[in-house]
Amino acid sequence: MADSRFLVVRNDEEQYSIWPADRELPAGWHDAGFAGTREECLSHVDTVWTDMRPRSVREVPS
């Protein structure tokens, strides 16, 4: 499993996760354009997902 490849995936609310590269993506999730080891993908998610609030919450007028 240490050599397994993963994809960084994102849903319509701009929430990120990782998913095994050899499996079909679950409904509502899309390839976010980054693949690598589990650790590389988690590191990438830490870098790009700076606001963990769902998009629908971020876009609510204040």
C-alpha cells in the first residue's frame, strides 16, 4: 500500500480529499489535477485547501 498512487479530488463545495488512483471516483468528486503517493497528496491538500469552509458558506454575503 505504501507504493499506491492516489489522486487529489475535489467536490462541488471545493472540499478536498484523496482517492486511490486505480478506483472510479465517487459521485460528486472530480480529479483536482494532482497525483502521487498518499503522503504527497496529503501534503498537496494541506497547501491548496487553506479555507476549509464549504464554498456555499464562504459565498454567503455578510
